[in-house]
Amino acid sequence: MVTLEGMMRSAILAAARSPQLEQLVSAAPVSRSVVRRFVAGTTTEDAIDRRESGVGA
């Protein structure tokens, strides 16, 4: 049986794997400042660098 929850889960997981969607969300004026403030980066090194520099605090 297909449920709404299962369909939403599949859609969200597919979106999370999409490089095109990542670029769109990161660059769109409506979400760019939110991404810059709340996303530390795409690698562990990015997160450590941002934490050490205090960016987004």
C-alpha cells in the first residue's frame, strides 16, 4: 500500500540527493541568506572552518 508518508519520504530523499536542487536553493535570493547562516558547508572541513571563524554566530 502506498501512503502519503511514503511518497513524501521518497520525494524528500530524492531532493536531498539532487545537486541541481542544492544549487538552486543555495543561489535563490529567497533562501540564500538562510543557507549562508544555517548550513555550515558540504564537508567536515567547511563546518570546522566556519565554527572556528565564528561565521553565522
